[in-house]
Amino acid sequence: MEHEGITFTFAAIFLGAAVFASVALYTRQPIIIAYIVLGAALGPFGIGVVGNTDLVSDAGHVGIIFLLFLLGLDMQPKALLNSMKSSSWVALASSAVYASAGYGLATLFGFGTKDALVVGAALMFSSTIIGIKLLPTTVLHHKHLGEVLVALLLFQDLLAIILLVVLQDAEAGASLIWTVGRPLLTLPLLAAGCWATVRFGLIPLITRFDRYHEYIFLLSVGWCLGVAEVAVLMGLSAEVGAFMAGVAVATSPIAQYIAVSLKPLRDFFLVIFFFSVGAQFDLSALPNVALAAATLAVALLCLKPVVYHLLLRGVSETPKLAWNLGFRLGQCSEFALLIGVVALEAGQLTPAANTLIQATTILTLLVSSYVVVTRFPTPIAISDALRRD
């Protein structure tokens, strides 16, 4: 029962989200889970009310871009660089452990070497959107926990971008050295360009016209999306571009006003993103990989908090912070879904292995979200005692 039109699509999503969110709140369940379940129910693999998954996925991607832009607005460049220096080896070591575990389990369930390699690589990342969305704003602004979490996620995002570029260029036969080195070269160029544009362009405009709130809103949205597109042209991701755009403006006195004014827009698109996660899940293909997906999900849900805890303790973090971060990063990433699609289109992955990646990722997103909102302070915690804005 497929309908066309953006009005119908958004009406179905937000009316359904209101109903499912109400049920989730009454039954004291995480709202994020309600959005994902709604996507599976209304999407093309459910009853098919929303059949245009490309539209939904693209709109959801905008939410992630705004999320990273707002994240950048809260990050002071010096503090971020210091955190990344101490967290880089933690990100590399943990990624290697998770990739090895994914490869080994995929091989154990009969997947070929190429499939197992892609599965392991896809599942080694943690979710940027879950990690940031479930982190209280006060922690993100003022606490060491927020700095370390963001640094780990950004380093993982850079690794994910390199992997995506490698998969996209594999079919074209591009040089591996250039494929891997291009993001490392273009990232400093993008950072320098953002700094110069903000210093000599945006700041003078904001200073002159800061009393026109509508103008500041338009300037902020245009800056965010514009830098995101420039980043894509430079071989990076739109998310990294949006984050750099935010960091470049972070030292401006008006940064917090921009952050507050864009939050409703971010939340609008994030509902669509979580809906699209559920809508892309092919329920009919699940029985063939159900056991493998459940095993992988349980293994990673148990392994990630422990590994993060041990590695963070190795860089002198406190046990409490290490466990907190470990559980907050205990899921697979939305990048896994994108990696699976890109690898499938490039002929580097079979449909069954892509379904395995999807099922494992969604299971870990659901379970990890539930664990975090029931045990740690979050803006959408079920318990009043744990709710932190």
C-alpha cells in the first residue's frame, strides 16, 4: 500500500510517532525504540504505508548533519584536540578488537572471507547519534566525559569515512594509498577553510546583524549545510563537514544562541532518522540470519563495554567514567548500515551478509538504548531521577 507525496509520508511518520511514543512513555520504554519499531511497522517490509524509503533516509540524514553541527558548537578546539590525542589509540585498539570479533563470528556461521571482513569492519564502530543524543547537554558542555566520548566518536567516524571511500573506489581500481590518504589530507584543508571563512566572513556578519534573529537562523543553516556539501566534494562525509562548521563557530559569543535555535529542527529530522532505521530492515530475510545476528549482537553488546573500560583505564580514566563510556558506546553504528549498502552496490558483499549487518546493528541500537536510558543520566531517561537535560 504505497503512497506518494512528502505530506503523506511526514504525516504518517509523525502521527505514528506520536501514538507509539505515547505507548512507550506509558509503559516506561525508551522513545527511540518506539521510532525504530514504527519504521519497521509502516515501512516497505512492514505494512507498506511509507514506501519511499529514499526520501525518508535522505531527510533522516539531515538530522544527523544538524546533530553534528550542534555538537561542534559545544566543542572548544583546544579541548577537543587534547582529548583526541589521548583517545586515538583507544579508538584504534578497540576497533581492531571488534572487527576481529565480527570477522570470527561471521566466519563461524559460514560466511565467506570477503563477507566476514566487511561484516567485521562495519560492526566495529559505535553510534555517534546514540552516543550524543543520550548524553545530557550539561555533561556535553562541561564534563570530561563529554570530551572523551566525542573524541572517540570523531576518530571512529574518520575511520568509517576511509572505509567507505575504500569500498567505493575498489570497483574503480583506484590507488589504495590515495584512497586512504585523501581524507587525511583534505581534513586539515577543510578545517583551515572553515576557520578563515568564519574569521573574515561570518563573524563580521553576525556582529553587524545579530539583532535579526531570522537572519542568524538562516545564516547558521546555510553555513552548516554548505560546509557539509563542500566536505562531500573533498572526499569526506557531510557529518564531518557539519561538525567542522560547528567547531569553527564555537568561539563566537552567539554560538549558544545558534545551538538553542536549531535544536527543534534537529529533533524533527532525528525522528525521521530513527524511523528510517526501522523502515530499511527486511523482516522477510531475517530468519536466514537470525541466529548469527543474535549471536553477534549479544557478543558485541557484552564485549564493547568491557573493552572500552579496559582501554580507558589504560589512559588513566576513572573506573566510573570508563564504565559509563563503555555502556554509552556499547552499540553498533549507523555507519554500519551505510557501509553494508555501499559494499553491496560495489559487489563486495552478498545480500545475506548485508542483512546480517542490518539485523545486528538494529538489535544493538535497541538494546543499548534501553540499557543507557534505564541506567544512566539522559535527556529522555525513563526515571525522573536519571533525567538530565
